[in-house]
Amino acid sequence: MRIVKLKKVFNNIFQKINILSLDVVAGSMMTGIFACKVLHVELHFWWIAILVLAVWVMYTADHLLDAWRKKAHASIKRHLFHYKNIRTVLPVWIAIAIACIVLSLMMLEKDIIYLGILLGICILIYFGVVYFNKEKRPFFLQKELFIALIYVLGIWLAPIVWYGKNPDGTTLMIIANLVLLAWTEGILVSWFELHDDMTDKHMSFTVLFGKKTSKRFICFLLILVFVFSISGIFFMSNNPTIRMAFVIELMMGLVLALLISLPEVFSKNEQYRYVGEASFLLPGLIMII
């Protein structure tokens, strides 16, 4: 009985962390450290703080928008939670968004601010298109791909500016691999949540292309990740940090491959969400080098 109670307590804790996107925030911090280590640039405390706040603001904005559209009829837990608690979450979101903007203006270089503004405009345009198109979203405007690109590019933006020159091919491969991993994880979630997405009329990847095609595409993306990672480990560089980066990405791919291989195991209590997001904590292993 005690073990069952403990499992329920831990499950509730993990569920709240996931609903509030705190696992995504932790993953972004680890990936930010990863980016600085790969490029051999100094890690700035205020940049990490701003990055964490910005990621939370972006993800929570997406959840609030979905919650507002579906209201009390939402099938997905995080959307229902944000709707029921909108009077608490929205003021916190506004305060953190303002803090993020103020800190950015005070602590970051002009080049990073300008690029950040450009990225922010892209995000606003995307949210606008999604809101006004709703169920008629074009195939090319994939939420999972857009979020993967914004997530990865947003994290690497400042380290690349500090790096001071164009990244070489190996570094670009590492960045591309992260985009593929983030995209795969997003499609995986839509694959597991097909029924809820259809109920709420969300135009997710799996709703648009079907479960069978989505699984094949997930496998295709993972094969690309494995090819890039293994090539990077054995052929791309003698630099131990670069090799470690590819090892980490290979580990992340293996975690996602495990999820798609054992759906009956990871579908219980939404474990696919917790494990999928936890895979983005693995970049923090770069600190051991």
C-alpha cells in the first residue's frame, strides 16, 4: 500500500511538472549549456535565466491559447488545467514575460536582442496564423516542426553570436540533429495523443497524416539521427567535446526509439510525455567533459 501511495505521489508531481512545462524549461537550460560547451564560449548566468523564462513564456502561451479555444471541453489535461487556472496562470505569465523583456534589454548584447526580436515576430506570426486558420491549417505549417525549430534556434542564437563566426559543418550537424530530435518528440506526443487531438480538433501531425504514416516518419527521423550521430562519433572530429555531443544525441534518439517501440508500456499515466521531455535533460551530460 505504501509503495502504491508513493507511486501516486510521484506521478502527481511529474504530471504537474509536465503540465506547467517545467520539464521543457529544465531541458532548455541543459541544451543551452550544451550549446556553449560545443562552441567553447563562456556560459552567462543572465542569458540562462532569460532563456528559461522565454521558453516557459512561449510554451505557456501555446497552452493558454489552446485552453482558451477549447475552454472546459478540452480533452488534454494541460489545456484543461490552464483553462481552469487561467486567472492564476495568466497574471504570472504576463509578469514573467515582462521580466524576460526587461532582463533581455538590460543584460544582453544588441545583436542578440535584434535576433531575439526577429524570432519573437516569427512566433507571433505563427500564433496568429494558427489562431485565425484553426482547423484549416496548411500541411506545411506543422506545429511540431515549428516548435522544434524555434526551440533549437532560440537556444543556439546567443552562443553563435558569442562564437563570432559561422559554425562549421560538424556543429551544424549537431544543431540539425537536435532539431530532428525535438521534431520527433513532438510527433511522438501527437502519435500517443491522437484520440484527444481528434476530439479537440487539433491539427497535429498524426491527425493530418494518420498513425501508420506518422510512425514511419518517426522511424525515418530517428534513422537520420542515428546516422548523423554515429558518423559524428567515429568520423567527424577528434575533439572529445564534439564526440560527446554526438554520443548524447545518440542516447536521446535511443530513448525516443524506446518510446515508439513499447507504446503499451509508456502510454500508461502519460509516461511517454515524462520520458520524452526527460530525454532533453541528457545534453547536460556534456558538463562531464
